[in-house]
Amino acid sequence: MEVIYHPLVRADVEEALTYYQKISGRLAEEFLAEIRSLINRAAENPFRLHLVDQGFRRVNFTRFPYHLLFEVGPEHVRVMLVRHNQRHPQYGLPRE
């Protein structure tokens, strides 16, 4: 499936990368690698992942306290949000 991104996803990822880059360049690279892996997983078989509010599906990071939300279209998955686990559950949900 094709992967498309909500325009604000870039800001979500940059915020996390800025934080991890201050700790370690390697940690920031590992964060990016995990995002790529999760997005590939979502694109390969999106319906295996957990369904949450407003029809979004959720996939949790393994190593980092983040998760991403995406929606499934006929021929694509659209990544809507990369969110820290401590953010309010409604944070970012109004995105269209």
C-alpha cells in the first residue's frame, strides 16, 4: 500500500528528534529507524493493528514511549499523528 502523511506529522517527528538528538545522535537515528519500521508494518498489513477512536489504527513503538495513528484508505495508509504516550488521548485527533 502507498503511504501518505498528514502535513503535521513532520512537526511531530521533528519534535521527538530534537529531544533525542540532544541526548545522542545515535538515539535519534534509532528513533527514525523504528518509525520507518512501524510505517512499513502498517502499510504491509494495516488491519492487523489496533483500532482506536475515530477509525484510526494505532501502532506502538517498542523502544520509545510513542505511538503512531493512521487511517486506512482503499489503496493507501495515511499516517496522521506521531504522539508521545503521555500526551492527552485527544491530542491530534481533530486532524483531517
